[in-house]
Amino acid sequence: MTIHLEIVPILSLIAGIAILIVPRLLSYIVAIYLIVVGVTGLFNL
């Protein structure tokens, strides 16, 4: 379970950065949300 909980924030960070690079269908708000979730998950804030 620990590995799964650590993969989710990493995937959120990658998805957020990808959306910021190529924001075709998704908005910047979703990208910022994913990055925030990823960072807080990685650093346990």
C-alpha cells in the first residue's frame, strides 16, 4: 500500500506538468491542482 500511495503524487506531478506544456483540452486550473496535490503528497504537507 505504501508504494501505491507514493506513486499517485508522482503521477499527479507528471500529469500536471504535461498539461502545462500542452494545454489543448484541459485548463491551467486543473494543471495547478494536480501539481499542488503531487507536491503535498510527496512532502506530506
